[in-house]
Amino acid sequence: MKKANGDEIGENMIKFGPAGIPIGLEKGGTKEGILYTAQLGLEAFEVEFVRGVKMKVNDAREVGSVAKEHNTTLSAHCPYWINTAAKTKEKIETSIRNILQTAEVASEMGAWVIVLHPGYYMGRPSQECVKLSISTLKRAKEKMDQHRWNVILGLETTGGVAELGTLEECIEIANSIEGAVPVIDFAHIHGRNGGCLRKKEDFARIFETIERKFIGGNKYVKNFHSHFSELEYSAKGEIRHIPVGKEDEPPFKPLAEIIIENGYSGTIICESPLLEEDAIKMKKIYEKVFKKFQK
Ligand SMILES: [Zn+2]
């Protein structure tokens, strides 16, 4: 089947996978987790270094070969405490160090993107923080290039209103750094904007913004990286991630529809507390929408 512009539309345009080691895995670590995920029919896996990078380079290589063998697309998530717009020099240096640690093991395992939360405003205007974040990330990127660590920096849209990381800010930062992309966390966008994602058009706006404002955005929507789950939130934004299909906050189906109708493709990592179970749930919804679209 072809789209109006001639692009092929395939059923496996979206790769689904868990954020970290599957809940159902009884024994083992990342390697076993990837194998388990692949056996469930999922195609992606995000390795979580959110509480620090403890994996050794040799282990990362082994993880990479398991993923390769099972056709699993790998990404990695940097530590949570990174703040690329920190007020002190010390915290900036720590953030760079943590990004580099993640980049090294991610590169060794063949992950294509390392995801990070840009940081916090701490009472400062957006533009001041964006500038600082860019300068921090440029320094990190320079070091990554020196080491030839072949990974892209992924700026994730953040969930709290006190956090640097609206879609526009992530795009602006990514535009200033060679080899950086915005990573769409749909739950976070929904939560920090008072529940803004309800209908197809709401999800469409995200992709349109990327296509319009992100340099290379037209290409990126064909290979985007994202996180999905539902979210409990307040006026301050994110409270916690909750299972998919619980409250429709946000609903997944309209996202699947907009992806299929527009021929977007990429990866959706499931960050709900049910990880692989909800990744499978989303994959099933997606396939159902796809079949309906084909008719
Ligand atoms: Zn994240």
C-alpha cells in the first residue's frame, strides 16, 4: 500500500518495547530482558540508566549482540539527575560526566539514541535555560565525537511545569546541536499542559510542530523516538505514570490513527508501570487501527 506521496505504508512502521527490564522476567538483567522482550514479539528496548550508569563496557557489548541477534532496536535513558541548565559549575560538570558515561555504554551496545531530560528552570526564563543547556550539550557532544561514540542526543519533553523541556524548547536545543533530536514523551506533554492530548488533531499538532520547526523534521517523523504511558497529573504537571487504557490520560488510539494516516514511523517505548504488558496492548491497538485503515 502506498501513500499519496508514494511512500510505502507498512504494518511494522512502529516498534514497541519496554522502558527497562520487563516485569515478567523472573531472573536476569538487561540481556535476559532483551531476549524476553523479543520473545514477546516486541521490537524495541530502552536500557534504563536513570539511577546511574553501572554497566561495564564489556557487558554493553554482550547486550548489543543479543539485541542484534533478535533484531531489537536499542535506546538508552540517561540518569534522572542530569541538569544541563544547572546553576553551578559543579552540577554542569556532573551532568556532562553522566551523559558521557551513558554515551559510552550506549555506543558500545549499539543504541542509536540516548534520552535525557534537559533540566530545571529554577526561577529563570526559558531562553536563559535553553542557552545554557545548548552550551552544556555542545561540550558533551564534542567529547562524544572525540571518542567516536556513535549515538544521538535525545531531548525528552518533560512532565513538570518547573522542568525545562517543552516540545518547542527541546526542538530549539536539538536544532543547535549536530546529531540531536527531540524525543516525544506524550504523557509528559499531556500532563504539563493540563491534559491537552484528547483527539487525533491534538497528537497531529505535535508531529506538525516537529515537521515545521525541527531541522530535518520531515525525515525525523519517519524515524521518531518516543515514550508513551498514561499519566496522573496536577497543575504542576506529572505526578506518576499509570497503565495504558486506565483513564485515557492521554488515550493511545488517536495517536495510532494519526501515525498510520500520515505514514509516520519510529519507536514507542512504554513507560507505564506495566511495561511490556502495555507495550503489547499498544501494539495490538495499533495493529487493529492499521487493519481498519487498510479496508
Ligand atoms: Zn525520561
